Amino acid sequence: MNNNSESQSGDISRRDFIKVAAASGAGALLSQSVLAKSFSSLSSKKRYAIVGVGGRTEMWQAGLYEYFQDTTEVVGFCDTNIGRLKFYQNYAKKATGRTIPTYEAKDFDRMIQETKPDTVIVTTVDSFHHQYIVRALQLGCDVITEKPMTNTDEKCQQVIDAQKKYGKNITVSFNYRYSPPRTQVKDLLMNGVIGDVLSTDFHWMLNTHHGTDYFRRWHSMKKFSNGLMLHKATHHFDLMNWWLSAVPVSVSAMGKKEFYTPAMAKRLGLTSHHERCHTCPEKAKCSFELDLAANANMKALYLDNEQYDGYFRDRCVFRPEIDIEDTMNVLVKYSNGATMSYSLNAFNSWEGYYVIFNGTKGRIEHKIEEMMYVSGDGGVQGGIKPGGEYIKVFPIRGAAYDVEVWKGEGGHGGGDILMLHDIFDPVKKADKYLRCADQRAGAYSLLTGVAANHSMKTGKEVKIDDLVKNIGLPDYPVMPNHADPVPMPDKNL
């Protein structure tokens, strides 16, 4: 069983990362006892250990080494794959001049004991998040985790209970909140430009490059990801919770898989599905091929390390054992009375989203089109396509107008670097948008997806309160509400 994860986060200095990582190769692991001694004297820097060193760790390591070396230090790596541990140990040595000790997954407790981190950063496969979060809390560490915080209601309850019991901090990395255009939408809503929001429409498209990639990897099996309703849509559900300053109350959903199937392979002119791209006899005529050997970063990170755990990064996207949906529709009711119609499709012609807010004073329409990306290929994840964004306001009985969109650069529309500074800067700045998320926001974002999955199975509406208890309400900014006065529309318009 593989316990590593590809990146769902964009990158801070990806070009530099690729140059360093591709050259690093596979150096020998040093004696753990020697390494432990070198880290035995604690400094004033905050200490971080990272568990899960697949592609997801790139953003965290690149950011820590480039921007926060004066105030932070990485003191340990933990993973199931020895090859990737060597890979990132070498990368870290080149970036910092230090040899960071590595530990196999079975030695997680020993890593905590020997390296004494203040905080554990969890970037494993989603289905393992909870076990490392809970154990880190038990051992006295704060936690930073990739989204989703976890991927079932039972595991979510374990995390909520452990945080209350041990009193340590959990941070969930919702970098989309920090992207300037998404923050701008929050700013408009907070300022009452369209009054209080009564309904929303939110439609996310994954294209046949990035969207396809979820059907190659561990994400394609529900036992690891619980489907795109958890792994991908938790970003979107958190955005809506935060945009509305509300939490979901109930969820209804439908889902199906029709594109990534053996039947579609034949409709596209292939004779059959196959095990993987690397050995596929039909790869020359399949435009869905992922050539790991042709990309230096993917080759060094995945192809060269298959010998350690048998994890294939390039599984056939049409193989029959895939059990996640590629087409999903969801209806959500919120604690403030608003409702949302949401869709997620994984085989579209472009990547990005439309979102619409219908309020008591008007309507906001917002679109972002994202650039092509495949996880781990060295590109920038969630980068905004030039000219591919807009925000438009439609007042009730007034002339519509365009709003100049706030700009950002880098991963997730410029959100990655802002989030990293919010998390790691030693002096915290006041944030009127309250973008830093904890376990409460993490729980409500993932529970929308969990409820959607339950609804797909049963055909019934699912209430969030029936899934997890004692979450507590997240910290959200104050928004216009249903009791505020609303001006009478001008009858002459």
C-alpha cells in the first residue's frame, strides 16, 4: 500500500525546484542515530517534520527553504517509499546545506521522539491523513495538513475529538482562499455589494489533462481518496462556506462515471484498456498517455522509485477497477438560509469555474479559467490563464458593470505564497478575511463531500449534523444578513 501523495498544491519556486531535484539523484541514507544527534540541540527556530513526500510536499519544502530559513527548519522526513525519502533528503541538502534525517512510516513515533518537531506537516495520501494528525496531536505536536483534512465522517470525528482532547492546533491549507480574485469576491460580498446572498450556482470544470490525471493515480480508488467529492471538491466547498460565512446543513447529490471507462477506450479507437502508459502497446495512438520517462521531475520522483513500493504513477485512465465518479451534481443548504447548485465534471475542454451569487441587491458573476497542468510535471498548479478571469456585478434594476480583478502570480492563482506567509511568518498580521483555516473549517468542507457520497448511494438528502458531532463553528467574517434593511429598487429602471 502506497502512503505517498502527488501535489495538490502549486509551487513557490518551481523552476529552481526542478533544477535542484532533477540533479539530486539517490544519495545514501545516513545513520539515523548520527542524524538524530545533529538535531538534538534545539534552536529558536520553529521545527517542522513532514510525513508524506510525494509531489504534494514540493510547495511546502520550496517555500520553507526559500522564504523562511531564518525562522524555521525542517527536522525530519517520513514516508513509505525509501527512494523518495532519498530524493527529498538530497534536495533539502542542496537547498539548506543540512542533511535532514529520514524515517520509514513505521518509525513515525521515533521521528517525533528524536527530532522533536513543534509541528507535523501531513502531505500523505488522503486516507492516511487522520492517523498522522491524531498521532501527532497525541505526541504533543501542532499539525498542518493538506486538504482534505481527512475523507470520511468516522475519521473526521476522530480528528475533532483528538484536537479537543489534546488541545494542539490544526491548520488546514486552503490556498484558494488566498488567491487575490477569490479574496476579492469575499470582499465584495462582505461589503454588501449585492446584499445578503440567497442562492449560488458553482460549476467547476476539470479538463482532459489535469482532470484525467485523477484517474491515473491513487485518487482513482475510493479506498484512498473517497472520490473527487472529497479530494478535489473540498477546495470548492470550503470556498463557498468561507464566501458565505456559513456552514452546510444538508446535501443531496447524484454522480456517475461514463467517460473514464473501458467502453470509452473503444469508442476512442483503442482496442482495449491496459495496465499503464509506460508499457502500453497502444500508447502511440492514445492522447491520454503520460510519459514519465520524458519528464525529468516525474522520472526522478516516480519512475525511478517504483522498485520500492510498486506504485505506478501512470495507470490507464480507462481501466475497469476505477470506482470514482467523473460527473457529479450537488445541492446544498446552508446555515444562513442560502442554497447552492454545484457541479464537477472531469473531462471538459477547459479548466476552471463559474460561480454566481444571487443577492437581495443584485448578482455577482465570476469566472476563472486555469492553465493546463498535470501534477508533478513542473508546471504551476492553478495558474490563471491570462484574460481568463472576470468579475461582473448586476445590480437590481441598475446597469451591470465589470470589476477590475485583483491579480496574483504563482500556484493557485497567487494563493500559495500568501498562505505560506500567513502560516509561517513569525509575526502574524491581522487578516480581516480570516483566511487561515483550522479543523472546524476543514471538517465542514469535507463533510459536504462525505454527505454527497452518502446521498449518491442512498438517493436521500443527508444532514451534516448526523455525520459528525461537536465540531464548533469556524471563524468567519461578519456578512450581511436576512434582517438588514434593503433599499427599494428604482421603479424607473
